[in-house]
Amino acid sequence: MTGIFLQAFVYLLAAVLAVPLAKRLGLGSVLGYLVAGVAIGPLLGLVGQETQSIQHFAEFGVVLMLFLVGLELDAKQLWQMRQRLLGLGGLQVLLTTGAVAGLALILNQPWQIALALGMIFAMSSTAIVLQSFNEKGLAKTEGGRGGFSVLLFQDIAVIPILAILPLLALGAPQVDASHEDMSLVAGLPGWANALVVLGAIAAVVFGGRFLTRLLFGYVARSGLREVFTAAALMMVIGIAALMSLVGLSPALGTFLAGVVLASSEFRHELESTIEPFKGLLLGLFFITVGAGIDFEMLLSQFALVLGLALGVMVIKALVLLLLAKTFRLSGSDKWLFALSLAQAGEFGFVLLGYSQQQGIFGSELGGLLSMVVALSMFLTPGLFILYERVILPRVTRSTNEREADTIDEQGPVIIAGIGRFGQIVNRLLRANGVKTVVLDREYAQVERLREIEMKSFFGDVSNPELLHTAGIESAKMLVVAIDDVEGATALVRHVRQHYPQVAILARAFDRGHFYALTEAGADWVVSESFYSALNMGGEALIRLGIHPFAAEQRKTAMVEREKAHASELYEAWLEVRDNLDRRERYLKLFIKLEAALKEDMGKDRMDGHSRSLSGWTPPPKGYDKELASQEESMRPQAVKE
């Protein structure tokens, strides 16, 4: 028992020390876990033979991750992504299998071993890639979506691969009696095996659709969160065990269960319950990969292992680049897609062990190939660093340095910046018959707008020549909505100085930027989040029992109070900008504004209206009558009917 506690302490200590340091250095958590594993395993020898058994336990983190991925999807989403799922994913597996198998044949390997190696190395690391996508905010990019589709198809492809591998056996299978005793399909004919597998899948779908609602409803009524946690883990472990008993991938079974439960009312509770276990077990899995590296073999055959690992990664990257071009992934998305999936994956360990059991190759070759898989996974965080620090800045710079579009039309309104803010302004103006000239220095954004037939032009709006060709001399108005604080201020200052007849409307990021744009000469400035936040605050008041008319009055009071103190705050901001020692005055004025605002909210604001509040907009559906009566009792008698 002492040994178990000591080993657990070593693993957790390694994670606590290495991962925050890796994050601080910008290396990512995955590389931190891998380095921690190398430190406590091959380097310091703090963990020994039990690493492999712990790795089998930690692989449950991959199972939990795919369950959570399934919860984020539903059948409709899977159907919508069918083209990428079957096209990108299917072609990646087939082409990579063929390319790796061809290389193995060139190296004089039998075709059975070559084909097995091709299928094994076609797999990529779902755990590392999805963790890195989420951690670095890349999941929503086109490259991230393409990568997710490929990973999803690979996880599904594990099933037919497991069925094909026994057909490639060169020697007698190494039967594990204990394993056979725990199998529901051992010794069954092919048709019976298929029926059992289909029955297991049907049980997962039926149970997820109907039985889980009864189970979690029963558990939820107990009011004990720990029992709900136990029920969630019981369900996932049970599905994983069932899939293992019928010879299928546990990860695939739990993914299927997640998809079935994606529309369940317990979805969010399941996510919040499973997430901590997933994160901890995935981290443990990465540590065991690092700790399991056999440095003695690595050093004795370093050139061979490194050469094979790099060879596999180059082949996969070339195949992925070809697919990216075929499916029109361009720019940085193309490189993200290719580099993120270039490694071998955790399913490679499973398929290698299964191949050895089936007698496809011996333990010596299996150990060498396991080192290749582990090394490729270890190198993957470095590929993400290469993408972020070298490729992405270079692609962005080359894209933005391309020649500006030729502007072949002019209009009374020029819109600089067509992101989420500028698009709304442009749509409203065009819908009302106002001709606009839209400019943006992000080429990818211009391309996306052209796909939806919204004409826009690529170019640097700070370039005087571009403004000239856009018709700034004859324009009536310039709308500034670019995502660059300093660039927006400089643009406003330039136009105000050289084209004083043009009205300038500008979007500010915060209060300081608001004042900077005002000083630069903008005629009207709005903070990008002020009115949306104001509307949300008003809705919050209504849902807390304040009458809609009263909430609208209090929103108006806040706007008026902001305007009343605007000039004082602006002058104080100017002083602070010129003399940092005067920052105290600005802070005192802001505190004064908050106090005045609170005083305004405490007043009953009739604003000249004689009708009672209840005579205005009726309360929304679901309005709390008890709160309404409480508010009525607090109103002055003079305004009651």
C-alpha cells in the first residue's frame, strides 16, 4: 500500500512541477506532461515496471475524452460533416496506409507486415491533438475542424483494422487465456460474432436514448452530487467494458454513447462531472508515454528510431498537405491540418500489441515500433510551436503584404474593417439603399465575405493611396471598425487632418480608446460592448422582477449619467496621459460617477409620464407575480391608479 501512495505522489508531483513551467514557457501542457514522464522514468528512475500497467489505466482518459467529444455532437452535426468525415478522414487513412506500406515494402518487409504497419501508422493522437487544439484556441479554425474530422474517422476505423489484422498473421497467434475468458465473441463463428457486436452497439444506443434518462433522473432526485458522479463513471466504464468484451474499441463505444446523449437534459451535468477525471487521466497518460520510453533501446538504435519516426511524420504530413489542397484548406489552416496530425497515435500502442498477439511480427520489432510511436508523439508539441511561432506569423505577413485589390467602385460611405462589428453596420446601410465601399487588411476575412456575395476589398486602410482610390475625397462618411487600437486612432487622425469634410464614426475597444479617438477627431464614438452590455443588464433587471418600463428608464438614466460626466472624465484622462501622477483625480471622478449612478437608480424616474408603470409594456411570459406585487407596494401613492 505504501508503494502505491508513493508512486501516486511521484506522478502528481511531476505534473505539478513540470506542467505550469511548460505553460509559462509557451510550450503547452502536453509537452510538460511528456517531459515530466521522461524525468521520473528514464532519467531519475523513480517509477519502474508498473508504468505499462498504469498506462493501460490512464488510457481511460482517452475514453472519457471521446465521450465528451460525443456529447458536443449530435446525429445532425455528424451528417453535416459527412463530407469531411468520409472524404478527408477516409482518404487520409487509405493514402497514409498505402504510403507507409509502400515504404515498408521498399525496406524488404513482407506485404503482410507492410500493410499492418500502414494501418497502425495511419492513426494520429486524438489525445494530444484535441488537447492542444482546445488549449491553443485552434478548434474553431478550418484547419482545426478538418483535423477533428480526420481524428473522428480514425477512431471509427479502428474497428475494421482490428478485424483485418488477424488475416495478416504470419505465425501462430499468441493466445492470452485470461483475455479469452473475458471475451463474449471468442470461438464464435463470423455470423454470430457480427450479431453479438451489432447487439452491443444497439444496447448502447437504446440504453443511451431511454434507460439513462431513468437512471440519472432517479439519481438526481437523491440530491447527492457524489452519487451522480458515481453513476456517470459507472455508465462510461460499463460501456467501455462492454465494447472490450465484444472486441471493439472502448473509445468508440463511449463516443457513440456521447452522441446519443448529446440531446439529453443531463448533458451539461455529465460534462461538468466527467471533465475533471478526463483532464487528470489524460495528463497521467501523457506522463506514462514519457516514462515508458526505453532510453537504452533509444540510444542503442537512435539513428534508426529517429529516422523511422521522422520518415513516418514526413509521409503523413505530405499526404495531409495534398488533402488540404484538394479540400481547399489554404494559408495557415493548411499547415495546421498537416502538422497537427503528422504523428502516430495512442491507438498505435493498442494495434501494435494486438498485432504481436496475432503473430504478425515479433516482440523485438514491436518494441522498436513502440519507440517510433512514442517518439513521434513526443515531437508533436514541437510541431505546434513551429506552427505558432514560425509558420503562422510568416503566412500572415505574406498574406497581408500581397498587393491590394483594385477598387472599382466608390460610395458615400467607406467602412474600414469588416469584422463582426463592421459587418452589422454594412448590412444595415446596404439594406437601406446606402452604397458602401468596404475595406479590410485581413485577406482571409475579405475572402469569407466574397463567399457570401458581400463585396469587399483587400488593402491597408491606413494607406493614403488606397483611401484615395476608395473615394475619400467625395465620401460623406468614414466608419472605422478595424481591430487595431493604435491603427484606428491613427486613421481617424489622418482623415480628420486631410479630409475635414468627412464625418467619422468610430468603434472603441474601451474607455481609454474612446477618449483617444475623440481626441483624434472622431465625430461620434461608441464602445463596442457598451450597448450590448446595457441591454443585457436591462434584461437581467426584468428577469429579477423589475417592470420592463422601469428597467428601460434605469438604462436611460445610466446613459445620461455617463454623458453628464463625459467631459470631466475626458479632461482627467488627458491629464493622466500627460502626467501619470494625476491618475488619482481620474479615479476619484470615476468613483463619483458610480455614486451618482447609484443615487439615480434609487429615484423614481417618472420623466413627465402620468400613467402608472403597469399601464406600459406588460410583463414578459413567466414574470414572477409575487415580485411584481412587491414592486407595486413600494411605489409612491401618487403614481398608483
